Amino acid sequence: MKALVVLAHQKTEGSFCHALADLSVKTLASAGYDVTLKDLYAEKFDPILTQEELELTPEQVTGSIRAEIDQIMSADFYVVIHPNWWGMPPAILKGWIDRAIRQGFCYAFTADGPVRKLEGRKGVVFTTGNTPQDIEVNVNGDPLENLWKNIVFKTVGVDDFKRINFASVIMSTPQQRAEWLDQAKDLLEKMA
């Protein structure tokens, strides 16, 4: 079994997102997964999808983007970790979605509707934010829940999906962050 952990946080280390990534790697490895960690900022992932790349057929996609796609296609469990920026993931992660969760590989469109090519797999998204959760849900409509659950993972067939938003990070105490890490570990262990 393989797991892919994707981290998108601009700090090179020491953030709560990094703590969640470290926890995810350790927890899934302990559950028997072969885990790959992708730290998009550390890898300096290029988020720009060019028109030339967009026009490539699946057979023409090569190089580093093909390697990204191959990691996605071979994984059984996905964990995505990022801060909430204006109700969206950071641009580097949005660019990774655009370039790597690619039509023709992860999903396809047909006359009968979309073909979901990642069915039977699991997905977890951990987001962090500074907006209190009740405002995020009741005022903002929880846009990240909709993005990940209904737009990204549902499109590709990952229906076994959970998301936890940890907020407000800026106001949290070390004890609160430790409790959040326990919550994340419990979820990962249950889903693994």
C-alpha cells in the first residue's frame, strides 16, 4: 500500500502544517504504508500550467509532471495539508492540482459523464486557518470543504474522504495544538 502526503506551507520548517505532515508520514508508515512526502515549497514546484502543457495528450506528458501523476496514480491514500488563504489553498497547491491531478489520468470526460479513475482510495485533508471555525462555516460557507470533497476528490472517485480544519492557529496554545495532533492521528489511524 502506498500513501502520498502533499504539504503546501511556505515556511521551510516549524509550522503546524509541518507538524501535521510529520505526524501523517509517521502514522501511515506505522500502519504499513510506503509513504511519499511532497513538500511543494521545499521542492520549488512550478505551479504554472502553460497552454503548451495543457494541450499535451496523456501519451505526450513526460518528465517531472509525469512523475507527479505516476505518484498520484500509484497511491492508495492521499493526505493534503495546507493553510487556508482567502478560502483557497496556496497558489503552489492549486498549480499542483492543475498540473498533476490531470484529465486523462485521474479522471476523464465522456459522452456519458465523467470517468472517476481513483475509485476505492482514501483521502484526508488537513487545513489550518486563523478564522474561527464557526465563521468559516456559517459566514464563508466552508469553501475548502466544498473544494476538496465535492470538486477535487469526488471528481476523481475518492469518496472515502475526511477533512479537519484546525483554527484559529494564531490564537492556539501549545496544549491546543497537541490536542489537534492527537485528533489528526486518530483520524489517520481509523482510516488507514
